[in-house]
Amino acid sequence: MTLDASNQQTSLFPGPVSSLIFEQPLNERIRNCLRLEHLFLGIEAGIQNAGEWDARNAISRMLEVSDFLTRTDIKGEIIKELERHMSTLAGLKNNPGVDPTALDETLKAISDILHKLKPAEYQPGSALRNDELTSQLRQRLSIPGGTCNFDVPAFHFWLNADPSLRQAHLNDWMRDLRIVEDAITMILSLIRNSSSPRTVTADSGFYQQQIDSTLPCQIVRVVMPAELQAFPEISGGKHRFTVRFYNQPQTCVRPSQLSNDVQFELHCCGI
């Protein structure tokens, strides 16, 4: 097993062949975490790049995150998940196979995030909701092409301002969302790095596994060579999960399940 630069677990068999990773969450809490991670990655890409369309995409995703956080009690669910991780990791303190320094650092990092998340006055996304320009955009985003230059001239003016000014505004709007971003990164990193990957075979493109009730499994990860020219569909619940491999030579036709055996790397991740 290797770790990449972000300290996330990579392939069990690293080499020159590029790999694709497919993930399937097995509960609603982790499903929400993965969706938020997806949005945050898009936001960061938009902030780092200086183009007009990058800024458009970043704001659109920020507003999605803000709306997502206000519609459901995501903040409360994130706090519960972090507290659960903290309790589980604290129980490893007397385990001789655990690095005590790394464990203490991880526990402190979780504690610091919880300290920022828990106060009632912390309302992630408030900077966006209290901004006049982003409020105008939120009203227009549900309309196809609703942020065209004649619809929101103030936005068109902002998009054509100095790129450094746009980036500063984007970072300001993201400031109170970064606590949630840090929490999501911590949760998913711990879960992904918890597994002991193994190589398995999908007979005729089909694999099924029972979930051991004594071992937590929150995310199923399938790692496969990019040149395989196939993709997996993963489904699962509390008791079992299945992986079916399909190929789709042309996008205009339905995918078909592979008839040959497929060897892939399986990660059952959970804390």
C-alpha cells in the first residue's frame, strides 16, 4: 500500500499503469460527505484558475454547498461522524501497533475542527447568503442561461474585473465554508485509509460480498486499470454489496455487462 501526496491511500500495486477509482457510499451520512467533497473540489479548481468561466463554476458550486447545508442538518451529521471517529481512535491508544505521536496529532486535528464546528453562532455559508451579488445569482441559477450578461450586469462587471480581485472575493465567500471542507476532508481521509485492500475477481463481470457485521464498511472502493475499457456499477446496503462491470463502446447504446472475468482491487473502508 502507498500513500499519495495528500496522505490518502493509493493503489496496492503501484506502477506505470494508471488506475481509475470508483466509490460507493453505504450510508446517507457518507453519501452527503462525498457529494460535498465533489463540490469543494470544483470550487478549489475554480478559485485556483483565473478565467471567467472558472469563477462562474466556483460561485455556482459555493451556492450549491450553501443551499445543501441549509436544507439538511449536515453540520450536525458531520459533528456526529467526527465524534464517532474520535471515540474509535481514542480506543487505540494502548494498541502497540499504533504510532502514538500520529494518533495524538490526528485526535488533536479532529478536536480543533469540532471546536470550530460546534458553536451555535457558526452558520456555514452565511457570507454567501449575506452578499448582495451572490444573492442575485442564487435567484437566477435555476433559469437556463439566467446569469447571462444582460440578466445580471453587476455579475458581468465583476467577472471582467481584475482576476486577483475576483480571487479575493471567492476566498472571502469561502472563508466560513472551509471549516466544513476541512471536516469533510478529515472524515473521508480517515475512512479511505482504514482499509486493507485485496485483489479479487469478478466472475463474468459480477462480484458480490457479504458485509461482516463486526467490521465497519462505509465506502466500497474499486480500483482498476484505466485501460480495461470498462466501468463498475456498485450497489450495496447494510448486509452485502455487489459490483457489476460494464462496457459501453459507444455512448449512443446501452452499456452491456462483461462476460469475461475481471480482476480488480477492492477496498472496504470504514471506522
